[in-house]
Amino acid sequence: AGMITIEQTELPDVLLIKPSVFEDFRGQYVELYNEELYQRNNINVKFIQDDISVSTRGVLRGLHGDQETWKLVSCLQGKFYLVVLNYDPESPAYGRWQGLSLSDTNRWQVLIPPKHGNGHLVLSEQAIFFYKQSTLYQGAEKQFTIAWNDPQFKIWWPINNPILSMRDALVDKNHVAQ
């Protein structure tokens, strides 16, 4: 315990964090978060709220984000494909995205900065998506929503007809390239 490996992803400021996993005949032990350890590794975000969403196979949630929230995402159970999209028009990386598979076996975490959208597709029977955030959730109206299949961004997903919420299925046409 008390060890993490941090890798830069293809997107600036989006980090892949690999906590150490202790495994023996009883199962496994993983330290999911340790403020001092993360600060020593230059992750100085103050997280103030923890949330989970539980979904079944084929459910796609997202892409969602806002202007000020940092998120630290991990998979407590099952497996999902996470997509992070740089949605900051001021950034040279605007419109670039990266997909990563997070699971209860790899225990990876992804640090997502503000002005990035994230979405995930459940690949296992059920998955628990866990995230710490730096702001209190203020409702969907304070967030931006980008269609999972917005032609502008050409995001690849391992599915053609995901199960979507009404919010994600009826994304405001202003967000979709005409």
C-alpha cells in the first residue's frame, strides 16, 4: 500500500493513476485515495464529494462535464470503457479524446480536469463507476452534454446502439455538428 504510478495520457492534464494492488489468497487490498500521497505526486486537487453510478451491460452515460470540476474516476466493480474529451475551446487539444478500459482487476484511476467531458460504456454484466469531485454537484443544467456519437469528434465506441438516458439520447442540437 501507499504506492501509485502516474502516467500522462495523450491529453494534457489528464492523468492515468495506477494504485498498487496487494493480492493474496484472501483477495485484494487497494488504497483508493490518500491525500498526502497524491499531493506528494503533484495532484493538489481538493476533493469534496464522492459519487457512484451503477449500470448494467450496454449502458452508456455521457459525455458530461463542466467548467470547474476535477474528477478522479475509478471502477469499483466490473469493467467499463471510459472516454475523456477535451472540450476547452481555448486549448490546443480541443476536440481530442482518449478511451481507456477501467476495471476491478486493473484498478486504474483517471484524473479528469475541468472543461473535459467524460462518458463510459459498461462492458461487464454490471459496473460501479466511482468518482471523487472537487465541487458539489449542482445539477445537469450546470453541465454540458455532448452526444456520444457527435460526428464532430469521431469518438470510437465498442458498441453501435447503447442504452442511453433521455438526457443523453436527446442532446441539445447546438452541441452536435450539423
